[in-house]
Amino acid sequence: MTDAPTDGTGHRARLRKRLIEGGHDALLDHELVEYLLALAIPRRDTKPLAKRLIGEFGGFGALLSAEPEALARIGGLSDGAVASLMIAKASALRLLADEIREKPVLSNWQALIDYLHADMAHEPIERVRVLHLDGKNVLIRDEIVTEGSIDQAAIYVREIIRRAIDLHASGLILVHNHPSGDPAPSRADIQLTREVAEAARPLGIAVHDHLIIGSKGQTSLRSRGLI
């Protein structure tokens, strides 16, 4: 990093005061990143770096979802600065996860959507995950089953069903993200959903939905009548 050292204590004190008094909406996106970076780079002006990083990665959410290697490579950040950014997303996800833990997922749907959107909407690669539910629709396990294009994901149907049996799951929710940002389902998405539902039905396992998460929103195949 080439930014010259500077005494930014007064500016950071003002940011801190605004945050404490005004809450989470008090700071702009680049100011949040600026403050996070300042925790790891206390003697530099981190405002230009914060703006550059948001621009490089295409937004606040995409920056916080970036892989550590990409942050170090593109941003030239130290391990401490990378960790400062990562702790923000980790904390947000922990808070959102608490809203769905040990509660019936189907009756707490918006909290589930909020959690999945925060976790997956800005991921640079496609991930398919399965939420396993018990007989009361409480989450048993949340697992990533594959990464990459879902075009080839149908080969994992047998493994998805086997894992559901191993966990004594009564219901499943399939989830994957579209790195393009567009949550519209593809033919492969619909085909996979139907194959899993058909394989699960004779075993008394319900496929409640297949959610597609993108930066532009989310799509429920159930709500579209595709299951």
C-alpha cells in the first residue's frame, strides 16, 4: 500500500462519534470500510483505500464477500486488514443466523432469506447448499454440497438424498446463488429440483423449496409453481 502515513485521529474520532450516536446507518459504505481498515492500519489515511476497494470489487457487499486471497492480491492488504474486513461479514452472519437457529424455518421465512442473501448474494462462484429440517421444520444442518455450475449438479441427487437419510431429515430446502446477480431459474435449476423432489418423496422427505439467491434479489421455485 502506497498511501502516506497521516495523523487521522481527529477524523476517526468524528467517525466513531457518528457511529456511536447514530447507529449502523450513520456512516456511508466507504466510511464503514475506512473505519474497519483503520483498526488494522492505524497510522494511515484509509479513506482512499476504502473507496478504491469498493470500486475494485463492485460494491460494499461484494467487497466483504471477497475471498481473502483476492483481497490480498487486488487490494494489497495485510493479513490484519483482510481480517478486519472479514470480521464484519462474520459478525453480521452470526447475528442473522441467530434469528433462524432452533426456530421453525418455514414460519420464520424472512429471517432465512435475510441470512442467505447476506451469505451468498455476492459470492463470486456458484454454490449449492442444502438445509436439512427435522419434523418440526427446525434446521438440523446447513451444508454446501457442491461448487461451480449447477448444470452438472444433477449427479449429486443421490448424495443429497443419502445425506438427508443419514441426518434423519424430514424436509429439505435447496439453495444456490447466481454470481451474475439475476436470480431467475435456469432449466438446470428446475430439473435438479424436480429430480431431488421425486427421489425424496417415496422416503417421506419433503422438498419445501429451492431458493436462488442473487445480488438483485431471490427467487422461490415453490412460489413460482415449479415444484
